[in-house]
Amino acid sequence: MNKTISFLPCWIRGAWWLAAVGVAAVASAAAADAQRPNFVIILADDLGYGDLASYGHPVHRTPHLDRLAAEGLRFTDFHSNGAMCSPTRAALLTGLYQNRFGRKFETALSGSTGRGEGLPLAAITLAELLRDGGYATAAFGKWHLGYQAPFLPTRQGFDEFRGLLSGDGDHHTHRDREGGEDWWHNEQRVAEKGYTADLLTRSSVDFIERHRDRPFFLYVPHLAIHFPWQGPQDPPHRVESRDYETDKWGVIPDPGNVAPHVRAMVESLDASVGAIVAALRRLDLDRKTLVFFTSDNGGYLTYGTKYRRISSNGPLRGQKAELFEGGHRVPAIAWWPGRIAAGVSAETALSFDLFPTLLNLAGVQPPQHDGVDLAPVLFAQKLLAERTVFWRADATKAARRGPWKLVQQGDSPPQLFDLARDIGEKNNLAPREPGRVADLVAGLARWEEDVDRSARTEQGGR
């Protein structure tokens, strides 16, 4: 064969060589694609630590998530980076403490005062890095990192987006808290009928089908179970051009018992997860896809003076918007048949740890980040090196090292809890452990100085 080629005219030999190189390059790229996993991150909204049957809920029926928990790795000490929506989303997508982007990312990005703000375009997102590495990328669901251009998902690395930009919308009429239409396809408002969870599921399955032959990153930040508390059979609530700031919760006949509405939402969320996983199985993609399910913060137990029996945080103290465990310890399940063995992990992990974990699995060098790679936990159930992690939301702060957690609320004296013995944060040990308190307070101060310095830079947090 080689001798024959050597006697061909040089232009033919050159053309053959270029074609061979091209074929080899295509084959090499195809081989690389075959080795790289797909990623599906499903982020529930306001789902409490105790809202799934696999986490102890006595009533909610969540067979699909329970199966993932039984077949995969169920975390018992996983935490959202924030105790509200926007902070966790910023941290998850950038691998950084959201505090590095400024104080506005310590709570939910406001739809009234924050419409001109959003995640800085200089921020380097997981979607951008994976897309540049050859992945198809999509986000279907709730964005809440910017209400208008240029702070849109399609400007932050996602090839496709469908869903809402605001912090909450009617699950049937898709209107935001101001009564405006808030359902988008890429950068255009569109009219689409249907229950939000069902629409996001349909888009997710369609995306998987269209990209079965190349690596993909699918981010599904569900609106469920955020208010308005509306199950699929509950009535629509919001209509055009009416402000719902003081009437944002939906049609709740018995405000003292919101639980039936939340149960319907939890079960619709579970059905969505089931449909997405079924598509992966049907297309024979399950063994090359890492699915990670978690929540953006803890659940509401009560709201205001009248709404009661909403969500469940199990044995934890506190709820959404608070820095006790109920505000940020959340369900988390990692599932990858053939790669992640069934089990339970008590390792302390946070939302922003997904950033280096996924990038390393994709063969993409992560830029500077605050998280840690969870691969040793996922694939070998090894222990992570001990670290100190932090939370801050306005005047409330928290620090955690090992089982020890410090909570400081405004000017009140710091409280200290041993979570290994007191997961419900009932016994304040600060008076008995002054040295440990001083050490955590000093670490918290150094961390605040660091993230606040980052927030003053022009590098989007880095």
C-alpha cells in the first residue's frame, strides 16, 4: 500500500494525506466524545431536606428519586451555597462563593430593584467551559441570575434556554410577581401552554434525544416547589398586569395547611426526574451520564403569619432564608450506573463542588474556584480533606469545620453547635468552647475580607 502511494503524483499524495489526517482527526474526536460523560444537573427549588421519601418523608410519594437514591449515592450532609435562590445558582455555575460577586448575591435577586443587575458577564460559568470543550449545553427552568439582557443564560454559555428569568412564576399562566409574561425561548418571550414542570421535562427529553450522539450538559433548574404553591390540578392564579407582591402564594383554601399543594408539586417534580432518566435509559445513555439531583436551599416551614405546614426539613432547625441547617442542608443524589456504587455518604459537600467535579470528568481544566472535586467521594466513597466552609446573608453568617458549626446573627453573640451530636442545633456550646469559637470567628473574618476584596474587582469574582 505504501509503495503504491509513493508513486502517485504529489498533489494526490498530499490530498490523500490530508484526507487521512482529517479522517483520523474525526475518529480521534469521536473516540474522545465517546469517553466523555454527559451531565444532567436537576436543581429543585425550595425542596426541604425531609421532602423526599428517601429522606424520611412519611407521605410524599417519590418513587423515581427514591430509585436514584437506592441505585446511586445519597448525601446526608450536602449543602446549598445559599439559603435562597440566586446565591446558590451563582455558586453552582461558577464554582465560587457567590459573595465574590457582591452583596446583592447574598439573597434573592429582586425583580423590582434588581432588574438591571445579574451575574457578571465576566464570570466564567460551567456551561461556557463545557461548551468550549465541545459539549452541547442547555438550561431549561428558572434562571434568576438576571431579568433582562445582557444577563441571560444564552450569554453565559448555554446554547439553548427555555423557562423563566424571574424568581417565581405562576406554574400555569407563566406570569411573574408583577403580572408580566415570563416564559422565554432563548432571548425571546414566547407563549407556551402547560404546567411548568411538564414543559421543562418535555424540553429536557427533546434535548437529550437531539444530542444523543455528542456529549451534553443539561441543567434543569425546576421552579417546583417554589410558590405559587400549585400542583398540576390546582387552579391558575396570576393574570396580566396585576401586582402579586402581596398575593404571591397561589389559591390556598386552607393557609394553615399548605401541605397538599406542596405534595402535588413534589410528586410532579419526581415524575419529571423519572421521565428524564427514562429517556437516558431508552437511548442507552444512562451508563455514560452523570445525573446529580439537589435543591437550591431548604424548604419553607411557615411563611408570614398565616401559611403553615408547607415543606419539611426533617430534624433540622430553621428554614429557607436562615443559616441554621434547615436553610441550606438539602437532599442530594448522584447517579451514574456502572460508575457510582449504591451507598450513602456523610461527607460535607456544597453546590459549588459540582464545578470542578464535572470539569475534571470532562477533561476540561477548571479555572480558579472555591469548591473541591467530589470524584473521590463519588467513585471510591473516600473522605475529603477537612476544610472550613462559609455562608453569609446580610447580617447573618455561618462557618463550618468538621462537625463544628458557628452561627452569628447580627450583633448577637455567636452560637456554636456540634452537628455530629446535635443535628437540630438545639444546644449552644459557645460558652463551653471559647477557643473553638474564637478560631471560627477569626476564620470567618479572613474569609469575609477575601470575598469582599474579590467583589471589588472587575474580574467577575476571580
